[in-house]
Amino acid sequence: MTERRSSTRKPAARRAAPSATSGRTRSVLWRRRRGLFLSGLTSVAVFGGVASIAFHIDLPPTDVLIQTSFVCAADVTEACGPDNAIANFSAVEDRVNVPIDDVPQVLIDAVLATEDRSYFRHGGVDPVGIARALYHDLRGTSRVQQGGSTITQQYVKNAYLSSERTISRKIKEAVLAVKLEQQLDKRQILERYLNTIYFGRGAYGVGAASRAYFGKDVSAIGLPEASYLAGLIRSPGSADAQDDPTEATRRRGTVLAAMREEGYISGDDATSVDAMGWDYVIARRDRRKLQLREDWQGIGAEYFIEAVRIEIAERYGEDMLYGGGLRIYTTLDQDMQAAAWRAVTSTLDRPDDPAAALVAVDEFGQVKAMIGGRDFEAQQVNLALGQRGGGSGRQAGSAFKPFVLAEAIRQGISLNSKFEAPARIELRGANAGKDWIVRNYGGTEQGVLDIVDATRVSSNTAYAQLMLEVGPAAVVNLVDDLGVRAELPVVNSLVLGTGEVSVLDMAVGYSTFANRGVRNDPTLIQRIDQVGDDGKKVSAVERFTPSSDRVLSEQQADLVTYCLRKVVAEGTGRAANIGIPVAGKTGTTQTNRDAWFVGYSPTLTTAVWMGYVGAPGAPVRFMDDVHGQSVTGGSLPAQIWASFMREATRGLGGSFKSPNGFGGRELNPSLELTTSTTTIDPSASSTTTSEPAPSTTDPSPTTASTTTTPTTKPKPRPTSTTTTAPAVLG
């Protein structure tokens, strides 16, 4: 019934007279008439456009087009495909369609609770769900959050559309979702969705996913399996229980909470499953094993390809990687990769030999060769990439000293600066207020050394004093500028290599010296293209242009190179002398746990690491008897480096520039040198001099907890950090 209005009315004449309020309103509206008119036209255009799209868009064929992605080496610059690819990424074999009646209800409940609680109540698009998701995401008030897309929209996107994030694509997605719901019933759409969604491990659909993760048919799974699978849908690559059990547990808990809120399970059920471990998730199957083209097998390229796979999956998602028809053009050089493999495996040719890793980077930052281990099937952790490769970094030993050298030069310290280099030195208060005791390798007395000779013989006691001059904070800042991405402690002992770095870190850092002070960030990929639905049309996805930055002046970099050429010509790195202009540095950690040689020609930089990988709970192994010798950076690592670089640099040419004098601030000028140095022409090829090899093949840092009288008494200086210096690995 219509509410009766009051019978009290004002006279007509007074009704006709405009009030002050109405006048002001009309005035405001009149002033804004153009904006309101344009807004109205815009709204009409938008609604008209949506209506036009809805009228003209038809549902495409229902079969999902899954296209293999191909990876090509550096020699392929166009038309990467099945005929010239190193390897491919495909998920076609991991798809098993399952009728909706064979899918356990517990799995359906888990998916609905997590992805689309209103699925059986909306018509393809859920405005209320979109608003709710936006509200909770903005406020962060809900533990269990849902996306704005319905299951129907997700299926439409996977089946018919690309993954681009544009307004037009979202409009098409919504229109097609509504049309699809007009042609198919809810259970049919849900069946298609469950059979096309990607769950990781190359598995498309619940049937393949159940076998990939649990080794059994989907009809046999229960609440633990269902809650895990539902949690994978949003981002399967980051929640595999084998790779990240913490994230997998969080996702599973989110699904269980959602199922409980919807009344599908009890609180006891949720608590019981939430407390479970991950024993019911099996290891990856051989179906996902990386297969290389025949002529690329047996040279260790799997580690490089796996690194590319991880990068693509992180950037574009595994849906795109395994089914997007990508054409991935990489930087890998087959000849260099083969040479790297021969250098490593011919030197370490016994079953019980230590592991080794190698990375070669050219002057443009392109990774040309990568050895991440000697057996990809047995050990898939990429030792060349440190934490990013699934393992950890390793201490660099004396191979870190060139970074301190570079910072000293950048601060204007002359290479003519001198230091007393006794066998043992005590630096009072230099270890976060405590005394810091440093020893030379083998207890060698080295007299008085300038910086050039201190680098040549890798003097720990001389470089410890240099570190106090420049400060660890400045060194860490420079190292980051040089491209080393490891987290490093800001402590004085960093000069002796106590920070953990990756092989790639070291290659990139030294390549800045080779590039005369310009850092080029490393890249494994040159560009990515994508083949269209017709299998022919190719469109560009991304071009990879490494960022570049000048870190040192040319003169500063040339001075570093001058010192490192001395190491190869006359010092601890003589085994790396290959008869062309090269520079480098050895590194060995305490008790020979890690050994390095990092060096460069004018056009190619290579880092080599050796050591035993170890396992959780297993005793630490040291390289004190490998082929009858204790391994230092100047022994087997330098030999591997020389073997590789001799092949890899053949025909490349190039020469180093001579530094323009040793200017700068000279430290301790009153000290008199007690060693003679042999000057080399930096523009000439490295040659071995008649000077006898130093008694220290490669100094390793040593710390001690007791305080004794120092052999020499340098000026005490406080460390620039309050963090206690870590002990060197034993």
C-alpha cells in the first residue's frame, strides 16, 4: 500500500517560487554540466562497448590448446623450435581427464570452499564475491581470502584466453563466462575446470595431479590430499611440499579453515589434518625429468636449463611455461659448455672426488657456460647459483681480497702503500671490540710488502691491516655495486672470505674488473617470443637487456687488474697461466673445505669452486687428500680454470690496458720493502718469471680465541661494525 502523504500543502504560487537552496543546487549543476555530460557519455560508451562485445563474442572450441615451449642456445637467433631446440617444456603427457562423478566430494568441497563458495548460486560472474574479495584484501581482515574470479571465469581464462592483464581481456572473460553458463550446466563446467587447472609438476587436472603428488588414482584421495591440492591452485610452483613445506602447510591450513567455515568438515577434522606432516606427498616422477637434445647430452647443460626453467616459471607462471608456446633464446654457448664439462670431469674423474662448479660470463653479462655439479640425476642442487640454486653459498677465502683491493683503490690509497706482514698478527679491538688474531697460511713470515706483493702472495696479515683502513661497510657497499648479490656480514674478517657467496656472484664481481669498471648484470636469456594459437604467428614477449652501471673508473679497474695479473704471472695462481693476458685470484678456506680460482681475460670471466657438498647431519669433509694432495685455490681449481679458458678464449684475442701510474695516498711510507718484485708489462702476455714460487700456495684465514703478544704492533683501529666476526669454517 502506498503511504498517504500529508494533506497540508503550500499555495501553488509559493511552490513555484524557487528557494535559495534549489537555486544553489541548480547553479552547481549548471557549472558542472559539461563534466556530467561527458561522464554520462562515457558511461553509455562503456556499457555500449560491453554490450557490443557480448553480442559479437562467440565461445571458441572447447578443447584447450596446449603448446610446447622450446629452449634454444646462443647460436639460434631466429625460428627457435623443435628442430633446433636444446630442450622443451611440455605438459601434454600429464593430463588425465576424470568424469565429475569419479571426483571425490571432499575434493570438490575443498576447491569450492577455496576458489568459489558461491559457485552454484551465481550465473558466471559474482559481483558480490568481487566486492567482498576487494574489501577484505584492502582491509586485510580475513584469514581466508578469495579472488574475485569465479570458477567459470577461471576456466574461461585457461581454456579460451591469454594471461594478459588488460581491461579488454577481463571484459571478454566475464562475457564468455556468462555465455558458457547459458550453454552448460554447473557440473559440466566444474568437470572441465577440474580437468584443465594446473597443479604443478607438469600435471593438468585432478587426475594427473593425484598421481603426480600421491601416486594414486584421484578416487582414492581423502581430506589430507584434497586440502593440499586445493591449496596449490593459485600458485602451484611456490607450494610444493618437497620444496617449501612451510608454504605448503600454510596453504593447506587456509583451505581447511575455509572448508570448516562452509560446514564441509568439523573443527576436529581440520585440526587433525593441519597437524600432519608431508609423508603422503611422493617425490617427483621421472616424467618431469629434463630431456636434452642428443648432441647436448653429457656436457652438464641440465643445470643451466633448469635455471632457465625456474626463471621463466617465476616471471610468467608454470601455465605459460608448460603450455604457452614460448620460444626461449638463451645465452648458452655449446662449445664453451662442452669445454667447461671436459675441464671439470677430466680433472675430477674419480667417484669420491669433491664437487665442482663453474660459471663463465662474457663482457656483456651473458652466461656462456655453467656447471652446477657433475651428476644432475643424482644431485639437482645447482652449486653454481648458491641459495637460488637450492643450496647455500660457500666461503670465498682469499678470492674475496680483490674486492677489498678495489675499495682501497677507490678510496685513493696507492698500491705503493706498505704493511708489515708477519706470520701472525694481533689487531686489538678489531673484532667488534675484541682482539682479532690473523695468521698467514703455513705460518709464513713475509716481511714488509706493498699492496701489489701482498696480493701476489695473498698475505692475510697485510690484507687484514688494509681492511682496517678501508672499513668493512665500504667494502660491502662496493661488493653490492659490483654485482655480488649474497648477504654479507659487515665485519673485518670478510677480507679473509668469511662471507658466503655463489660462483655466479664471483664471476660477475670479477667481470666488472675485466670490463674496466662497468658492471653488467648477468643474464641467461636473451629474449622470449610466443607462438600464437595457429602455431605460426610469433609475437615478442620480452627482450632481456641487462642493466649496466659504472662502478669503478677505468684507471681504478686497471690497477686491480695489474695486481691480479701479478698473481697469475708470479704468485699463487701460476697454474692458471695460459700464455695470453689473464688476471685472477686464488682462494682457500680454513682446513681446505672450499677452494676457488676466479679470473678473466679481456673478454671472458670464469669462476671455479671446489668442495664437498655434504648432507644434513653428516660430518664435514675437507679436501686434504684429493689425488694425493691438499686442495688449494692454486691447485686443482686453477687447473680446471686454465683447461677451460685455454679452449674458451681461443680466437677471442684482446689485451689489458696499462694503469696510468700508482698515484694516491701512500700508507706507511717509512717502511722499507724486504721483498723484491718483478715488474711485468701489463699490456704484454702473462709469463712465468724465474722468481721462486712463494711458500704460501694460497693463504687461508685463521682465527684464535687466545690473546698473545703480537709480532708487530700496528696502529689499533676500531671495526666499523658491532657484529662479532664469524669464525672461518673448519
